[in-house]
Amino acid sequence: MKQRPSFPARLDTTLAKNRPNTVGKPVATPAKTVAPNATAASSVQKRPTLRPAPPPGHGMDSSAVRNRMVQKLAGQGITDAQVLGAMGTIERHRFVDSALVNQAYEDTSLPIGLGQTISKPGVVSRMLELLLKGQLGNPGKLGRVLEIGTGCGYQAAVLSLLATEVYSIERLRGLHDKARDNLRHLRLANLHLLFGDGMAGYVKGAPYAGIIAAAGGEAVPQAWVDQLAVGGRLVAPVVTAGASGAQALLVLDKTPHGVRQSLLEAVHFVPLKSGIG
Ligand code: SAH
């Protein structure tokens, strides 16, 4: 099997140009874990060693498969070059169980354990594009972002290539830990993993230029709106018809004149739940 270059080498040639402080250079710490409600509970992981070898035994040249996925995303109407670049960079197959690796670049959601799913690439890129486009006065540039629902960490990794700082919160300990493991090799210094109930947002990182949820509730919690910066955008699935649980994508912009909301296409996300587990 052809040896692929190590991950940082590919990042250097794709995205480092525009974002010298996010990835591309070796950094001192990997994705960090921060306890959202504790003041001094921030724990920084030990620096991992570089992982030069490709994932074992899957027999696929993942960059070629990923390029095909990116072409399909472009065919579905994703136009933002940064989003397409980030989707082409993060290796989705590293975030799913080995039994599902062959489906990693299909436009499908996949189980990640504890009844949760990794979102479809089409939906991830659509939401990220909406987030970037919505930056009032500064479209295409993302400052601090809050993600609710880290899951396996895939979308958080993609986001970390697009935003200056990412806070990603997960309510299930098992998935929070899994995301940390999945993300370790990427050493994304601007990605902060939080364990807690994302319904309350994460006030210490606020205000956010963007807030993105990967789980759908009946309504957007007020805390998210409060923690969104003026000029920022929130993208989240919301339940539109209580009985059936049907969801649609909500885009909420916080303008100097108030909040503006629009409901877009139907989506299918896992439910937003309160409390931790
Ligand atoms: N972006 C994720 C998708 C994970 S699915 C990925 O790329 O894998 C959505 C996640 O939201 C689930 O892991 C679920 O546990 C989590 N979730 C649901 N309600 C939450 C809440 N109130 N706070 C934090 N996470 C929540």
C-alpha cells in the first residue's frame, strides 16, 4: 500500500497559508479538555507523538476518496473554498469504528456509540458554510465558535480549521472521551473539548461569532442567543412539528437591531437533551 504523508504535512500544503495560528505547525498541546463549570479544572493532555503511519489495513488511499467526497459536496451546491478545503483535509475515517471505515466518505450519518451519530458530510459542510457566510461585516472569517454536541469530534476538527477558536461541548462522558482520543493525533491547539450540558452554552468563551448545534431541541436555548456576539450567527436543528419530531435547520443572526431568524431545509439530528450522562 502506498504510504501517505503524515497528517501535518498535508495540512501545511492545504490550509496553513491562510491560518498560520490554527494548524499546520506543530503545537504545544492537543485538543484540550476543560470542565465547563469548574474554575480550575482545565486539564491539558500530554503531548502525543506524531503518527506518521497511515491507518492500518484499510487498503484505501483516503485522500483520493476524500477528494471524491469534496467533489460531490461541490456538486450538491457547497461553494465555499475554505469549507471544501477543510472537508478535504480532515480524515473522517479516523472518527468512525473500523467496521464502518469503508462508508466513512459516503454522504451518510453513521453510528458512533451511545445511540448517537456522526452527521452526514453534506449536512456538516452546509452548516459550516452557513456559519461562515453569516458573519456580519466579515463574511468568510470565523472568530470564536461554540459547538454543542462534540460526538466523535469530527465536525469539531473541521471547524477548528475554519475558526480562530473552537469550544465543543458534549453531555455524554463516553463520547467526550472518544472525541479526545480521536482528535489527539491532530493536535489542534485552538480546539477545546468540554464535558457538560451544552444547553447552558459555555459562558467563559462568550461572546461567540458562531454557535453550531449537532442536536435538535424544541427551541434554541436563550443562553445560546445571549452568548452569541452581535454580528454572529447560530445554526441549529430545531423541532418544527412537536408530534412527529420533524426538524429543520434554523439560522439565527444577531444584528445590531435585534435577532433575525429563518428556517431552512428539513434535517434529521439526534435530540438535544439536558443534563449529563
Ligand atoms: N458533531 C458530531 C455529531 C454528534 S451527534 C460529530 O461530528 O460526531 C450530536 C451529539 O450531541 C451527541 O453526541 C449528543 O450526546 C450530543 N448532545 C445532545 N444534547 C446535548 C447537550 N445538551 N449538550 C451537549 N451535547 C449534547
